[in-house]
Amino acid sequence: MLESQRERVPLNDAGEPDTALAFLTFARSCVLKKLDGLDEEQLRRRLVVSDTTLLGLVQHLTDAERYWIGHTLGGDPDYADVSFDMLVAPDRSAADVVAAYRAAIAASDTRLRAVGSLDTLSANPVNGEPRTARWVVAHLTSETVRHAGHADILRELIDGVTGR
């Protein structure tokens, strides 16, 4: 029997920044929800030909937060060369991976609040040109949503739990 983790999409509509950030927050929440109630082995279980695992997706999205918001938008050189790797080191605990993702989200949110306008240009270019904060948020949201879908499928394969 399938269980559901379904929740409503955000109804925020008080302006472009409010709506954009609400959907990014929702996508992040959907990813994290896929981990609820699973043990280390399940989080690391490889169910597809690629190296994609639930924990690997979270590690990958941590790098996405750091690269797109921290480096591209904010100019932080510490995140210029993140790996985007989905292979989680065996000695790295699930709790550490999740804590790093939550910390990256908090740092991104702080930076996004400080930016103010979504018209603000990125500190570092993308394909040779600066992009707006709007573009960076849309790109990160699309990346997060895509991987939330992957996480949903992996979770269903592990124990039948579905939902966004």
C-alpha cells in the first residue's frame, strides 16, 4: 500500500520575490521529506544504474546551493570549485550530509534576503555574462525540483512512500 507525503504547493503570491522563494523553499522541503524515517543503509541504497542515492542527491544539492547562491550570486570564492558529487564518503554520516544541506540553505536564504531585488546581477558570470538573482533563483529551483522528483522515485522504490 502506498503512503503519501503530499503537501500543498505554496500559495504565496505577494510579489515576485515572495513567490520565487516560497517555491524554492517548498522544493527543498520536498527533498528533505524523502529522507524521513529511513536508516543509513536505505539513504545510501543504490537503486539505479547511476550512483544516485537519496543521500547523494542531498550532498549534490548542498553543492548547488553553495555554488549558485554563494559563489555565482554572492561571489564567495570558497564555493567556486564544489564537486556536485553524488558519491557520499562511507565515513560521512547521513546526519552530517543533512546538516550541511540545512546550513547551505540557511546561508543561501540569508544571502537572498540581503540581495533585496531579484534584478541584482550576479557577482560571477554564467557563460561569460552576469545573471540576475531572479535567474539564479529560478535555476536553483529547477535543479532542486528535478532532484526532488528523483528522490520521490527512489523513496517509492525503497518503501512505497510517495508524495511531494
